[in-house]
Amino acid sequence: MRKLNIEEIKHLIVGATILGVGGGGSPEFGLKILSKDLEEGRELRISNFNELDPKSYIATPYFAGSIPPPGVKRERKEFTPKVMVKALKLLEEQINSRISAVIATEIGGGNTAVALHLGAVLGLPLVDGDHAGRSVPELVHSTYYINGIPLTPSIIATADGDYVVFKDYSSIQSYENIVRAIAAQAMGTVFVLDSPVKVEVASKVAVKGSITRAIKLGEVVENARSSGEDVASVVAEELNGYIIMRGKVSKHDLREKAGFLIGNTYIEGIGEFEGKNLRIWVKNENIIAWINDAPIVLPPDLIILIGEDGYGVVNSKIRIGMKISVIAAPGPNEWKTPKGLEVVGPKHFGFNYEYKPVKELVEEVLK
């Protein structure tokens, strides 16, 4: 069992934001709630699966909803610990068992922090793993789902303390639609607690080691920043990736549609990339990228934006003229099975491409 201190928390948020590929919630919010936990004497603990009773249950807490378009400020009600604790008690009533730990739904600066925060409030550890190994836009993008594990029963809560008990769904898309419809009526965001499964099941289907991976990545970034190294190059090396663009944001058409932030970000190359243009298609997260109309990154591989300050850029903070380094890196192997690609590959998002690993595409496009 590992107890995190303030420096490790900062590293977690920095690394998780980078692996959040433009989404995953607000890193500022994540750092704020975890710093407050430490100030108030709560323990932020990370546990390996083998440290838990395999017959005990773990659950997945997260926020669901859209992120605001760049330049738009949305007033958001604060979710108090009381609201989240009651949601957990309601879920325990549904499964007639206690929850012994929590697991993150994805790796991102906000949603990973939420899971760790709820664990701290309840005195429970966060398991070193998650459902995706990166940030993803839809509830179907869960390694639980592709392994046949239902996400219900679940509890959906608003900041005001309204609770919906969701016992089962006809399809995961129906579940997604209902959760987002509730979020739309609740100032854009709801708190969800779902996927109650036994530890022995979760250990077989989750992306393991993703929390410690994010902490290590954040530490690498902070070391690079303090020593004056080029952070993008260091991150690319750490993730076995490639710098595919250095440039500035020329325009974007990111808009909120059907509960998601959807659109494109356009980056004009500068320096060695002058004459090249990068387009990134966004659905909350960075999903697909093209250079001069040739695809160079396809999902589930990672498209990471690093700002001049050396930190990952979330899509709600994109600004015209912003200087950006773009990294392409391999995504989690768990998504590269036939079932995984069916759920998170290019065709799922409406693009008629067969998945190709980022290494092949980079060699083809930037040769």
C-alpha cells in the first residue's frame, strides 16, 4: 500500500493530464481536491490488486458530461463529499456488500483525481489501474465492457443531491444516453458510481499499473522542466512515441454537441515542420490526427498536446496562436484486440480506416 504525498499528487496530475489526451477532466480541479484532502488529514492510498481480498468489491466513481468549448466558462456546482458518500452507500445496498476499494474509470487530470478523492473520503484505497489506460469519451470505452462485464448496477447523482438508481440497461448506448441526458439537466455534469465487481474479476479486465505509470510520467516531466530539457522530446521518449508537429494553433471549430465537445483543432507547423498542417478530430479527447490530409494517428493510439510550459493541454484550454508540440504514442494494448478495435477503433467514430499502429503511420507520413 502506497501513501501519496503532495509532490506525488502533483506528479500524478501532470502525468494523468498528458495521458488524458486532451480530456479526462480539469487538472486544476484534480489538484485542488487532492491538495485539500491532504490538508484535512485524509490519506491518499494506492493499492495493488494483490493487496486486496479477491472476493471483496471495488467500484468506479467519475464525473460524466461534456467539457465546455474553449473560451466558454461554465458555472459548475461543487459535488460535496456527502453527495458522493451517499451514492456509495446506495450502491452498497444494491449489491448487498461493502465496497473495499475504488478504481478510476480513465487516466485524466480530473477523473483520476475524483476516484482517489472519494477513496480518501471513505478511507478506501485507489487500485493501481483503470478502465482505459488513457482518457476516452464514451462509457462503452471500458475494458470491463469489452470483456463482457456490465457497468450496472450504478448510482447517478447530481450536485444538489438527486439520486438515480440504475439497475440494468438494454444496451450500453442506452445507458450512455440516459446518463448524459441527466447531466444536461444538471448544469452539464453528474457524479456516477458504477461497475461494482469483485477484485478477482477487475484484476483480469482492468488496465493494470496505470496510476503508477502516470505518477512516473509526471515526475519525468517535472525533472525535465527543472533541468531545462525539451519536455516534448522527453515525453515522447518515455512513451515510445514521436514528435509529429511543432507549431501554433491556427483555428478550431470545437463545439458542444449531444453532450460531447466535438470538432477539429488545426495546427500550422513552424521550424522543421514549416509547410505541414496538422488536423486533430476531437470528441472530448484527441481521437484522430492527419498531416496534410494523411492520417498519422488512429485510435486507440495517443495524441498528446504539450504547451510551452511543458504541461499537457486539455481541449477546453485551446487558444488561437497557442504554440504546441504534438506527440503521437502507442495506446494501451488492451484496446488492440478485435473487440477492442470494434469499440474504440476508427470505424467506431465514423471514419473508414483500418487501424494501423502509430509507428507505421509515422514512417509513412513523415518519411
